[in-house]
Amino acid sequence: MKVLVWNEYRHEQENQVVSDIYPEGIHGAIAGFLKEEGHDVKTAILDEEEHGLTDEVLAETDVLVWWGHKAHDEVKDEIAEKVKQRVLEGMGLVVLHSAHFSKVFKKLMGTTCDLKWREADEKERLWVVEPSHPITEGLGEYIELEKEEMYGEHFDIPAPDELLFVSWFEGGEVFRSGATFRRGRGKIFYFRPGHETYPTYHNQEIQKVIQNGVKWVKNEGTPKHVYGNAKPLETISEK
């Protein structure tokens, strides 16, 4: 499987706390544990030409993993539209943490994708609410993170095709933290954890979810439908 991990790569260059946690960048950390699964993994960042998302790169990508936070508006509209079209054509998409506000995700959802948030070093407990799903395979009843950023309802997204995780936070809020969607021939998995100042992507259970998610969103030969004016399959009798 050919996987591309995309990241703004801004926090790591501007914040020592983040660079200490992710010396190879968040994209580097994610790429590392995906490579352990035997995938052909590459990375791309915002400041590359065309944000590293050229036609050639996208054409050969089976699954795109997207992390963004502070520079959503710097992603060119035409690049976001190009990524959206590739998803509709069948490229898998894994959307992580603050990428709920990315242009790509909002285009695919058709809503604001807004939510409540708070940074207060809160405990997060991600309850598995669909234990039979391939993305939750190998997990227990829940994943507990000692510290994370709070995301709270209402989360302005369409009703998910499948809801896999619901988070509870120490301050009392809950959040739909793991959800799947289908758009065109493509599959999308949104997964909430991953604030940049916490070592969330070093957690083996979080890694397991993302590894499972990458496998699940990959297109397994979904037929390409033909639209428009169609010739009849049978002879139409004259009346």
C-alpha cells in the first residue's frame, strides 16, 4: 500500500515543546509506525511546492493521512479541491485531530465541522462503541490518555456512516472521536486524538487505531461507475 502522510510542520519548527516530543515532525512519527506495517510510506508538508501534493503524487497514493492545525487557510483552494476529487475517485483519507477544520475535510463534509475545545491537560477516555469494526480490532473497551486537548459536542459534521469512538473528558464533555464516512468511491476515517503538545502519537493503542484506519480506508477495487446517457441493456420493443 502506498501511504502519504501530510503535515503542516509548523508547530515543530516554532515550539520547542513540540519539537522535543516529535523531533522528526508529527508526520515523521506517524510515518514511522506505518512503515512498521510494511507500507510504502512517504511524507509531505505545507511549504513544499504544491504542498507536496502534485498530480503525480496523488495519482499514486492509496491512502492520504492528514494532520493540520494552525495553517488551514494557507492550503491553496485548488490543491484542496484536487485532494477532494481524488477521494471521490477512491483514494482513502485518514483525518487526524485538528484536521477536522482542514479545507479538504470541510469540502467533503459540507458543514462547518466546528466544535468546542479547551486546553487544560485533561484526562481523555476514548470508549470503543463499535468493537466489531476492523478499525477497533485489537483494542480493549477504551483507550485512556493521561493528558489531551478537549474537544466537545456539538461537532458540526453530518451523521457518520459508523461511529467507532466516543470520548469522555475530565471536565465533563463528550465527543464523537472516531467516525467513518463514504464519499464517492472513497472512504474517510476521522480520529480525534493528537494535540501537538502531547505525546499522543507515541501511544501504541493510538498507533494501532491509525494503522487499522489506514488499512480500512484503502480502496479494494470498488467498481468505477459510468454516468450520463446510457444505452439499453435489453432490446426495447416498439409500441
